[in-house]
Amino acid sequence: MSAGCGQLAYRLGTDMPPQYVPNPLDLPPVPADFLWLQVVDAVDDVFRISREQPVVNQPGAVLEGRLETSYKVGGSILEPWRKDSSPGFERLQSTLQSIRRRAIVHVRPHSNGYSVEIIVQKDLEDTDRTQYATETTAGQRHDGSRTSRVDDFDDNPQTLGWIPLGRDTTLEQILLQDIFRRVTQKDTSGLLNH
């Protein structure tokens, strides 16, 4: 009897597991320009687009679509309106570290529709020291060498580069699900106005 109650308590207290869509995502045949506009609109809600080559799928001309975005520094817990950091671990990590992301989208036509692949790359900022570190590069030297203090020295940490952290699969899923909904669900907004 207690096992059944435990399962009921678990089901009532636990959210449904999130639905995952495959990446690349197969979509049904729709007009190529409609699909491309939906992809651009979904990605543009999160990132600034730097380059795009629209998909072409017509008799005699088939061309893969490709979209690239600029890097964007991740939103923190104090910026809940920003969509580039998904809730949970990704937003916490972007709060405690300097994280940047960018997206690359491929739209490939095939015989019975399209294939949409999204890759969101995530990088960690590599600095020469922490921001409020007690050590400094402007400290006194005690080895007998002479130093000149003519320049105004910026004592902030200097960015040495960015360390790749792999892919942000959570944000990839959010974008793919948004594109899937936009392409497969009917638009009822026009029906409500009549």
C-alpha cells in the first residue's frame, strides 16, 4: 500500500520530464521562405544575427541555409528577461563566470521536408587574475630593477582569451522546440480578431 502512495506522491510532486526533440530536427515540407523566416525569428529573439544564407528549395535549385550569430555574454540571475541563459545551471553559471554563447544554424532540404540543426557554442572568459584579487601587476618590485610609472595603468583583469566549454544543449532544445511549434502549429491569432 505504501509503495502505491509513494508513486502517487512522486507523480504529484514531480514535473513531467521535458520533451526533447532530436538535433537535427526533421520538419515537414513547407515553403522554404516561410521556414527560413521562422528560423530567423526564433534565433533573433535570443541572439543578434551576423550572417545568413537563406535556404532554397525549388526545382533546379537546392541550397542549404546557414545562419550565424554574434557572440553574446550570458545573462545573469539578475537579468531574467534575457533568453540566452536558460533557467537553472546555465543562468547560475553565467552569473558566477563570464560566459559567452553563439549559435550556428543549418537548414538542409531533403526529399520529404527539411532538417534543422542548431549548434550553440559556449565559452568561458580566461583572465590573468580575478577581478577583486589582492595581487596586482602594478605592485612594487623588490629585485632591484627600475620601473617607470609614467603610464596610467588599468589595473582591471585583462582577457587572455576564451576557453571553449562545448555546446549549450539546453538552449539548443529551447530554440528547436520554438521552431518546431512555429512551423507545425496553426496560427490562430487571425481567427481571434474576427
